[in-house]
Amino acid sequence: MTTLDWHSDRNPIALLDAAPESVGINLNEVRRYRLNRVRAEMAARNIDALILSDAVNIRYATGTRNMQIFTARNAPSRYLLLTADRSILFEFTGCAHLADGFETIDEVRTATTASFVAAGADIGNRERVWAAETAATITELTGSREPVVGIERMNGGAAIALAVNGVNVVDAQEPVEMARAIKSPGEIQCIKASLRATERGVQKLKESIRPGITETELWSVLHQSVIADNADYCETRLLNSGPRTNPWFQETGSRTIQANELVALDTDVVGCHGYYSDFSRTFHTGPGLPTAVQKDLYRTAHEQVHHNIGIIEPGLTFKQYSDRAWNIPGRYAANRYYLSAHGVGMTGEYPYLYHHTDFDAAGYDGVIMPGMTLCVESYIGAADGKEGVKLEQQILVTDSGTVLLSEFPFEENLLE
């Protein structure tokens, strides 16, 4: 295996020896498509400029990445200023070279880190300086004295100071999420490459399941594999076993896995090219055969996922989907997964599709469109039950229906 350059995906065509399905992806084309999507959504809402501080959104718009977790906690310390015809990356101190060669970046400047950690008691002044400099740059670029500027994930003081400088502040989430929702053919190639790499990792994880291994030891098998295939990180810690499979959302811990119980996993991998690989599987540890109860849980979750995939089609509204979606049996309703399906791209994203029982309280309407990639979810575990099953598939919506993207097989011994 060839050692991969940490920034290998800046090249026009990334050749990842660990992920041969990446060969032939034109990342320049993918980046241009994404940047144009963001600008089109800005124009549709009369937004003069965006200040993107979310590391994933910066990568979506430009393809650049740098210390995603760190900069997510210390914002603004790395941010993108985007107008209709100018893209300026304000990069973290000492990191300007990381944007070399990206056609999506017109200029790189050093960021002003307006956080308490960086400024201490002088934070208020630091925020005012940052806001004044940023507002002046936006005015210069747009020619507007009261520009409409979308912002995200920023200190309250910095946002307030920006408004004081004559900027009409709006939320950047809507234009960016709507841009990300529709994938190009090149993006689908990237998603498939990420999924294939994660599926290799899940297979290694499955082969490592044995009584006596701890949950954290088992979870680390997936990490080692996906990182070797140029992933960024696992976004959650969702692998658990036996009684810790019910209810769901119990983070991976030090419990020792026992014989003849269930092990449930949600991948949540930010994989190669920055694209999310998100599918869920549940395994049986052996050496004995699954019980009737374990099989029933698994078959029920399997039925839910496949029914809901079967009703998805372009033009279907979110409300229509909710009305037609699989009805969860009463004994499993209390512990149901919080969503029926959700959008997915570089992370989980718009839209959220809710269960029928939750739509009035939490749901919103919209339209399922070609080019959307969705994850269809199921968690089945009774409130008084000992174990639960998590299953999930990732799909692409096309002009004529859906295409399955996640290919990892289901467990025949649990479906019998």
C-alpha cells in the first residue's frame, strides 16, 4: 500500500491505492460544482456574502480542510468569505500553504481568532476588530454599504459586532444546506468510494467479533481501517453490545462482549474525499445460533428499512413520505429512532424525514428531489426488552426512483 499524502485530494485526480474505486474522480469538477451550488443559493436569497466557519461547509465550498475538530471548537479561527465572484480563505496562523493549488480559492489571508481562549479578557476588543475588518472587506468586495451577509457558528459577540458595523446579518444555514442537498455525479463517485472503504472496515470489524473483546477494542478495528483508507474521523461512538444495545444511543464503552448476544453499529464515518459513509448493521456474536427473539428484532428492523426505501420517489413530499412510511409496532414505539430518514453528504444533512407519529410536532414539508442522497433508518428495541437492532441503508434518489449505495450484506442467520 502506498503511503498517502494527507492532502492528496487537492490533486485534479486523486489516486488512492487503498481505495481503487476513487480512481477517475475529477475533484476539480466536483469542487467547481459545489462552489457554484452555494453561489446560486446565495443569489436566490439576495445574499451578498457568506462567512462560513463550519469546517465541513468550508470543505464543501472549496475542498480545503484543516483541523476540522479544533476549528469547530474555536470559531472564528478559520473561515471563508464568499461573494458572487470572490473567495477569500482566512486560514489559521501558519497554515496558508494548505490552500495551494485549489482553484476555488482566490486569496488566502491569516485569520483573526476571535475567541476567549485566544484573546482572554480582551475578547470584546478582539471581536470588534474582527468585525470592523470583515465588514470593510465585504463592503469593498460587494460595493454595498448595507450588505446582506450570512453567518454561522460564531461567537455571539462577533456576530453582534458585525451587525454594529452596518452589516445585515442573516443565517447561512439555509443556502448552504440547500446547496449541499443535490449531488453531482462526481459527488456520488466520492460517496461510493467512501462507502466501499468503510465497508472494508466493517468487514474487518465483523471478523474481529468474539466473546472476550471489549466494545472499544472492537470499535478501534473500524477506525484503523477507515483512517488507512484516508478517512478523516468517525463522527460518533455508536457501537454497543448485549444489554447496551437497548435503548439506542449508548456510546461505545469498556464492556466485554459476551457469547450469543447482539452487537450493533452505526458507522458515521467522515470518509475519503470528506464524504459521509453512514449505514448501520447488527451482528450476532455466536458461537451458538441467534434466539427467536433476536431474529424477530432483526427481521422487524429489516422490514422497516426496506418498506421505507420502497416508497421513496422523486416528487414525493416529506409529509407524503411520513404518511406512507412503515408503522412501528406499538411495543417498539417508545424506543424508536428519532428519524425515519435523513439527508447525507459530507455529514448528516437536510432533509430530516420524520415518523408519522412525530410529524405534527417535529416535521416540516419539502420535496424529495433527484440528486438527494438519503439514509433510511430503523431501530427496533422494546422498552422492556433486553436487546435491540439497528439497521440503516444509504441510497441515491434518481429521476426514476432510488439506487442503493451501501452494499454491506445483511445477516442471513438473523433473517432466517
